[in-house]
Amino acid sequence: MDKNTIIEKINEFLIDEFEVEEEEIKPEANLTETLELDSLDFVDLVVAVESNFGVKLVAEDFTGIETLQNFYDLLERKINA
């Protein structure tokens, strides 16, 4: 799966499920501060990733993941591994 498809799907999910404003979705956006995702949101995000992309994410995968770009890169690595 190419990076643009991954980005589009994640952005759509953030808008639809987490009610994140589209203008807030930027690669440099901080997941917890800018997008205001909390620990329960991360659980929902993991479930959505697993069901939509078929990859398993564990807590250790989120080490160092602070921005949306970090998250896109993580998914690209996992999906294309």
C-alpha cells in the first residue's frame, strides 16, 4: 500500500471518528496536544488500524510517536514489512 493511501485513510478516520478538524490534520501535528487524542483514543486508533490495514500494533510501537507524520511512517513500515 502506498503512503498517500495510508495518509488518506488515517486522515478520514481522524475526521470521522475523532471529530478532528480537517485544518488541524498536518504532518507536524502532535497527536496528544494538537489533535487531543487520549489513551482511550489510542486504543480505538489501534483497533481501527488493525481492522482497516490488517497490521497489529503494540504499545512498544508507539515509543517515540509524537506527530502525525511519525504515525504515518510507523504504519507505512508495518504495512509494507
